Amino acid sequence: MSWYEFHSVLGSIGILAILALSLNVICGMTGLLQLGQAGFFAIGAYAAGLSSIYLTFPELGMLNFVISASVAMIAAGIFSIILGIPCLRLKGDYLAIVTLGFGEIVRLILINLNFSGGKMYPGEKIGGATGIKFTEFPGDIWPKYPDYSAEFAKWWFIWILVAVIFILLINIKRSSFGRAMMCIREDEIAAQAMGINLSKYKLMAFLLSAVIAGFAGALFFHKELAVTPGKFNLLCSIEILLMIVLGGLGSFSGAICGAIILGMTPYLLRHVEVFGYRIGEHQQLIYALLLIVLIRLSPNGIFGMNEVPAWLKIFFKGKKQIPKNETA
Amino acid sequence: MDNFLFFLTSGLCIGAVYALIALGYTLVYGIIKLINFAHGEFYMIGAYAGFGIYLVLPSGTSPIVSIPLIIVSSGIAGMIIAVLTEQVAYKPIRKSGRLAALLTAIGVSFLLQNLASFINKANPLQYSAESTGSIGELCQRSVAIGGSGIKIIQFIFIPVTIILTLILWHIVMRTKFGRAMRAVSQDPDAAALMGINIDSVIRRTFLLGGVMAGIAGALIGFQSVIEPMMGFMPGLKAFIAAVVGGIGSIPGAVLGGFIIGIIENMVIWAGIPTGYKDVAAFIVLIIVLLIRPQGILGSNLREKV
């Protein structure tokens, strides 16, 4: 594995970690099963891609990323509110099906959607099944700025953002908003009886989750400089879900841990062969088996609901000092 | 716009297939409150099994013999895979809560899809239409209705669905096993106290659902290609059909299947690009869940604290 490839893998895992964090807000903390996170991821990536084509000012340099990421977050937020207001009244399995449908609808619409080339590629059609791609490097289009590259999302930049979002979410988890969300997860009727406005907090959690997923989409675009609708299929949503199940539903450090484990697995296993079949080519099969086995053997994941897993606390402090029912 | 009759017929025929799959969803959801995502894969495996029997049969077999044989063997294959899935994957986690069950169902669905992609290296299969009088040739024959050709094989979809629905209706409403099923769906604990073997009821419910999904797979296999991913979208649409009709209700599932089939064809008739066809079902689902969450024929259940 060359250094360049290694950095690319690190960056991809960072983006997966942000997605896992975002899904953990809605699935792990609020307890609403969301099977369409790839939809918000796709909206973010497309919004970032379109804004870099229509709204790029090469003289601003890094600020272009801020513009593009803000557009992505706003777009994902708007769609989450449009979807959330009617659908968050649904419960459990029905919500899962509707969000799954949303993810598929986004993908189907993106395949059928075409945009004009804007000021970057005048006269060309972009979009459709090939998606958005920088066919020429931005530095070649603006000869005045030969060093300008829209590839802002370097691996270290992504990981700094993972840390920032992680700290932000840990703080939200400890705030009254976070406690309200966890209360909704444990018992909706009890939460309502305690004066928690169900639809308000559900919508806020949904919005927060979608905005972070949209931001991950923007990072994805500025890392790859290309995006195709085929990436955002149901498997993408399930992969994210698998990460937080592996890490432990409700635990943000668990989500990052799950993303690292599942993100590294395909690269570690790509040269392994079983009965003449390359494991790397059957990633979906591995994921499916992993999902079934994980739920059967360890439904609480590695971290459980805590940020620091109970087994680690036992290891450092001994068993007696752990207070019961501790969260966060 | 003038080929309304074509899209209506086409919608009714595909609706019959959705109805067959939806019946399995509605039975399983009624009993253990699980969206069996793998149900679409039972349908896919039924289609593959039917094709396997077609390959085994001598090439000169008359379609009058081979078509019923394919349908029956697909039903048996669907039954075997459904019971196997229930015993291996769902039974051990039945007590672990809804989320665990739903995630397992998704896992099983992906697993079966990926295992099926080893068959013929995931290349689509189709009944060969080379010699006249063979199944493939018969399946490709079409008649003109409303300006466009409809394959004549599609006309057996509706009678097959009606016959199977009537048999299912008889089993659920008139037999002792059906009474046990309805009891378990109302209150599993009380049913267990009354001496009903819940495990056996759940197993046989999966069996019934699997048979119908397998037969639906055989029917679709006659008119289009067979591939590992073929079960995914019809599975989702059939679940939507079951919800639209009222989950847990047999007439509801059939009605929902026909509604979804007709609406998605009417969308094309109305001039919306074919690519958006699959979107229509989800929009119908959202509208129905908002207006009448229990479905068209479903009974209203209030949440108990």
C-alpha cells in the first residue's frame, strides 16, 4: 500500500466515522431507525459538487470549502425538515421503511437528474448516472491560480473534523437536548409525560443528524472531486448502521471505533483468498454475515451505550468502583 | 395517452405478483411484528428454483406439464428457504427486541442476494425462446391490448393469485391452524397459555409465506430475466402494498398489491419518465400512512401503556 493510497483510505474512514456519528444521533440516541442516511450523504455531496461548479471563487482559496460545506449542510437540513415533518409521526418499522424509501428515491432522482455545466464547464451536461466530476482540474480552468485545487479534504483535515464533531456531540449528549433524546429512546410515553415535546425533539435530532451527514457528503466531494449516484445505495446506509451496531448503539466513541474497524476490513482482507474466491470482491457477503452474527452474539456492541466501555473501566479501576446505571 | 388499457392490464398483472408477495409479509408481520426484509429474496430464490427445474426437464416437455411443475417446485423452494431462514436466523433472536430482528432481516436479505450472485456469476438468466412450442417461446408470445403487446403468460398471474388467496383465506379462517395463527397474532402470551405451540405456528406461517413468494418468483421468471437483485424492489413494493391495504389483513394485502401495481403503471401512462416509476410506491406509502396509518382495510389499534 503506497502512502498516497494509505492517506486516501484514512480519509475515507474519517468520512465513514462522521457518517456513523451522524447516524448515531438519530438511531443510537433518539432510537428512531433511519435506513436512508445515504440519502442525506448524497444530498450533501451533490450540493457541495454543484456549489463548487457554480459558486467557486479561486481567489478565496480555502474559504470555498466553507461555502460549499455550508451549502451542503443547508441542503441536507432543508430536505430533512421536508421529510421529517410528515414522517416523524410514524413509529418504529414504518419510519424505517419510509426513510429507506427516501434513500432510494434520492438515488433514483439523482440518476435521472441533469444539470448544466455552469461557469466551469459551459455548454456541457453534468449529472445523470455519471454524476458530477471535475474533468479538468480547477487549476487548469483558472490559469491565474495554477495551484488552486478543490481537493480540500486531506486526511488530517477530515480527522480534525471528526474530533470536532465528536466533542460537539458528546457535549450535546450531556445537555438537556441530549437527555431529552435519550429519554425518547427509552420510553416515548414516559418522555411525553415528563413534558418533552416529542415532535420538536425528534425533528431537531433528525435535523442535526442530516446536517452532519450532509457535511460528510461535502467532505466526500472535496476528497474525491467526483461523485456518482450509484455509491449511495441501500448498502451504503446499511454499512453505516452496521458500524454503529458494532460500536454500540448510543455510543459516539463506539461509532468511530466501528467505522475504523469496518473501514479497515476491506483493505486488510483484499488479498485473502478462501476456496479460490477473493474475499475483497465479496465485501457485501462479509457485511451481511457480520451483521447477522454480531446481532446474535453481542447485541450491545463493543462499547454498549457508554462512551467508555464498561470492560475498560473494570480493567483500570477494578469492579467495585463502578456506579450502577452510569451513562455518558 | 390512448394506451390506457395496456397500462391498466399490465398494472393488474404485476399487481397480482405484488399481492402474492404481500400476503407473505402480512402473515409474518401479523404474527411476529417483523418486517421480513428477506421475503423478496424468497421470491428471487423461487424464480431460480423454477429455472433449475426447467434445466433438468427434458427439452421436449410440453409447456402444459412443465409450467405447473415449475410453479410447484418454486413454491417448495420458497417454503424450504423461508423455514430455514426462520429457524436459523430469526428464532434465536426472537426475544432480543424489534431492532435486532429488523437488522437481522436486513442481514439475511443481503446474505441471500450475495449467495445467489454465485449462480451463473450473477449474470441474468432467461427461459430460452429458440424452439417453437418451448416455454421460453410461449412466454414471449404477446397479444395487442390498447396499442401495445402484453405477454400472454401474464394472464395466468391473476388466476393463480386468486386461487392461492382463496386457499390461504380458507386456511386462516376455517382451519384449526388458522385459528391458532389468529390467536398468536392477537396475543402470543395468552395463546401460549391456551396450549398453542407458538414456535410451530410461526414456522408454519413462514412456510405459507415462503410458498407464495416462491410461486410469485416463478411467475415473474416466465416474463422477465432472473437475477440476484430481482427481489429487492418488488419486496419493498409488496411490503408497501401490505401496509397500504392494512397490515395483518389478507384482503388488504391483495387490494394493496393491485393498487401499487396499477399506480406505478399509471405513472408511466401519465407521461412521467420510467426512471421515477419506483418512486411512486413510496409516495403512496407516505400518503397512506399520514391519512390512514392502519391501512385501507386495517383495523384501528390504540397504543396501550
